Amino acid sequence: MSKLVIALVLAILTAIGWGIKWYLSPERKAAAERKRKQAGHNANASKDGRKIGDWFRKQRRR
């Protein structure tokens, strides 16, 4: 019984350690930064698209 408890505690601590290691990894931070930059780019692209659409609507009215 005590071996089972020790094994469970070690498994939980190992999982926590892996989670912390992943959270602090530079690859994850770089991926998050790329995702953040891409989201900003997409937001600007939609604004540009709206401006282009407005221009075409104005041209059609003339």
C-alpha cells in the first residue's frame, strides 16, 4: 500500500515538473509570441479590407 502511495505521489510530482518545464520553455514562449503577432496582423488586415470595401462602395455610387 505504501509503495502505491509513493508511486502516485512521484507520478503527480513528475507531471507537475513537466508542466512547469513546458510553461517556462522558450519554444512555448516563441510560439505564443508568433500567435500574438499574427493576431495583431490579422486585426490590421481586416481594417485594411474594410477600407478597400468602403472605397469600392463609394466608386459604385458615383
